[in-house]
Amino acid sequence: MSLQALTYLFVGISFAVYIGIAIWSRAQSTNDFYIAGKGVSPIANGMATAADWMSAASFISMAGLIAFLGKDGSVYLMGWTGGYVLLALLLAPYLRKFGKYTVPDFIGTRYYSKAARLVAIICLIFISFTYVAGQMRGVGIVFSRFLEVDINTGVIIGMCIVFFYAVLGGMKGITYTQVAQYCVLIFAYLVPAIFISLMITNNPIPQIGFGDKVIGSSTYLLDKLDQVSLDLGFNAYTEYSKSNIDIFFITAALMFGTAGLPHVVVRFFTVPKVSDARKSAGYALVFIALLYTTAPAVATFAKINFINSVQEVEYKQAPNWFKNWEDIGLIAWKDKNNDGIINYSNGNALEGVKPNYIDKEGDYGERATINNPDLSNSNEIYIDNDIMVLANPEIAQLPNWVIALVAAGALAAALSTAAGLLLVISASISHDLMKKILMPKITEKQELFFARCAAAAAIIIAGLFGIYPPGFVAQVVAFAFGLAASTIFPALFLGIFYKRLNKEGAIAGMISGLIATSSYITYFKFISPQLNIAKNWLFGISPEGFGFFGMIINFCIALIVSNFYSKPPKEIYQMIDEIRKP
């Protein structure tokens, strides 16, 4: 069968399974819609949490980042997995014992304040939509390359699938759909990694293979990639280029941001018992580790295969995969020295922004005027980080069924996280905003109706992000973790472990963390991106790591302000004692 036919088959079967599960597990009440009736087993919840967390960013982008950043990319592995340890130890069991539906619900109740609830809702919606934009982009990339349909059509198809099982099934439908999606995505990630590990090192275990010797050589693969990287003008692949303080702050921001992400936290509300919440986090960490420990191997294999496939190859003889990705604008070649030979080295191939698309004549569409060759260096290839995992099986010339499987896995990763995020947005609007603030007298039936309407509206907005992607989507990813670390995590942590924190302190802390983090990132990412270099950063902290500094500001302001106002009511003290009781 052709690649396109196999891709349609694999994607079609997986979509049919997702829809079937949604029909079987459709929500009948707000309890089902928000927290799956608190009836999810720890193992199933661990799988669903892993699928919820391992988004298009984890499946598609992370290995691409590591491939081009080298050892600097390890901050993502350490930060994103370390956050689950914090969740398991500090938040998950206590939030499950609290027994409500959402993160803003905890913050609003714990701090006896509608204002605190509203600040949490705003942060949650911004974080969630930032993520959803990335998922829709991933869906568009997969559809446009492997199914050969227009990106907009692909996004609309993805919207329809998510609409069906998110609106119909709610958290109950999403949970069991995510279990299936985890199985699809992890199988799709591991199979090509095992194949390529065998091809390069003759070792079937990718996690060990990428540190093994190359077949027919006494040289280790990482040593070879180090030397190749240096020869092409890059830093050594296995050495840090960032400062120690920046590595520490980025890792910490990712860890505490992960522990504060609302779509991850809410998963621990769905299990029957408090002890199951901690078990769920443990299972999730194991399931996530299968992919995360494989990602460095995938990145290494992809980088070495990419260089071997294109370096100093005549453009007319370039492999098919190169031209396939070039057709949708995610690879570009500019012949700077007019020799017809592809040259890949350190530096930008193009001036200005990357191309949105390439038309049939090979021009860079309406952005041609700002994509002239960057003649300050010899590099002639522009390559989008996000294609490395998707293109890796093609570069390695694996069978078509493996390539089609990767496409289905990428869609599973993107859609599973999109559904979780959209449900969080829906619950925040219907339960926290409508039920708890604007319309407290609505019935459960009306609340469920508002929840489904909010989910539908959120899906439409998410689809618009995919069809009309804002130019700053890649830049605002730092906002998601920065805001989660600097606003939501301190409010949850202090709410559980510091009884004296009152509503004034919590609100002041969240607003301070929000302003400090958003201002810093906005300045360096949007207002003055030309100044976004280490010598201009505060204490050498990059925008990606500033969320941790914002978290420290939040803690300090919250504790100081609390001392100037009265203690929380006695019932709050009693509630915290009950939450913390073993």
C-alpha cells in the first residue's frame, strides 16, 4: 500500500476508536463531565495523564529541540519529568481530598474570594489557549504532509474529532480516549526508534543505543556527532552552551510550571481515593518516562541521519523526503554560492522570519521579500525543529507503515492534550465563572449545558488558532510555564501548607507573579527581541526561566501582605486540617 493509503487507514482506525469510546463513556452529569465520576483507576488515570501531558510539543517538538540544542535541550527532560515528582508529593493527594472540580475552585474556596477565583480563571485560560495553539499547529503539520490535504482542512477535521468526544463525553470520555491515545502514541514513538537504533548501532534499546558505537566503527555515536557538529561550526552536541544559573532557572520554571498546569492537576480529581492520586502520579511518571528517555536517542539519530542525507548533496539529487517537506515550507534551501550543492552549517539560511509556504513556482509566497539569503554565513538550509520526529522514519528509509504509524501517533498526542485543555477551559467558564460568580442559581442541567457550550466555543477558538496561527505562538510557549509557576503553583502550595495565608496575600502574590513574569517575557520576546541575549538578562536568567523568579516574587509578596491583614476564618483552618489529615 502507498504511504497515503496507509496513513488514512491508521488515522481512520484510531479516530473510529476515539469516537467509539466517547459514545460508550458519554457524560450524564456534571460529576461525569468535570471529573469522570471519580471512578478512574490509578493505572488508567496514569495513562490518561501521560497522554494529556505528552502533547504535540513532547511527541513532535522535544526531540527536535534536543537535536538542534544538544545537551542544552536536557533542561526540558529534567524540568517536565521533575514536575511530576512535585505533583505526587506536594499537591495531588491534597487536591484530591479537597474533592472539588477545578483548580480555580480550590483557590476560590481556600481563599474565600471571588477575586482570587477570577485571577486563577484568567491565568488558566491564557495558559490553556497557549497550549491549544501548539496542538492545532501539530495537527496541521501532520495532515498537510502525510494526508496531503490543506492545513486548514486538517485543522477542521481535528476540531470535529475533538468536538465529538470532548463535548459528548466530557472528562469521562476524554479519560478513556486518552488511554487509547497513549497506547497509539507510545507505540508510534518507540517502533521507529527501535528500528533506527538497530540500523545505526545494532542495539535494539534506543536509550542505550544512542550511547553505543556506530556499526562497523570503533567510534561512539555521540563522539561522532560531537565531531560533526564542531566541523559544521556548531557547539559540541554533548556540551552545555548555557550558563549554570540559566539552566537551573529554566529547569525549575519547567518543574514548578508543570506542577501548576491546570489540565494536569485536574486529572488527580478523577480517582476514587486520595491514595490513588499519588499512585496515579507514579504510574504517569513511568508511562511518560518511556517516551522521555527515548527522546534523546530519537534526537541523536535524527540529527546524524539528517546531516548524512543532505550535506554536500547536489540539490537535484536531494532525497524525496527533503522535497516533500520543502513543498510545505518547513524546509528551505537557498543556494548562496550558486554551486547547486546543499551546504548545512551553523547560522541562519534566511533573513527575517521563516516561510509560511512555498508556491508551485518555488517562491516563498507573500513573504519572499523578507526571506532573502542571509549572506553573513554559509548555511543554506532552513529546517523547522518540529519536523525532525515526523521526518526521521523517512530519512532512515523505514517502511511506509512505520511512517504512517508515526503520523497517527502525532495526531494522538496533539488531540489528547487539546481535549484535556479544552475541558479545563470549559469547566472554568461553566463552573467557576458562571456557577460560582455570575449565575449561582443555575441548575446542574443548565451548568452541564453551559459546559458543553463553553467546550464548543473553546474548540472553535482553538481551530482559529490553527487556521490563522498568530506569529508569536512559538514565542509565548514560555508564558505557559512561566505563568503556571509564578501564579498557580504558589497559590496551591501555600494554600495547603500555610494556614495563615489570607485572601489578600494570595491575590497580591498571584498578581505580582503575573505582572513580573509577563512583563519580563513580553519585553524580551515581543518589545525588544534584539536585546534577548544573555548580557541583557536580569542575573543572566533567560525569559524561559524567569517564571521561577516570578514564583519567588509571588511567595515573598504573599507572605508579607498576609501579615498586614487578618487571619483567614476558622472554617478555612478546619478545611486545611481536614485536607492534610492522613
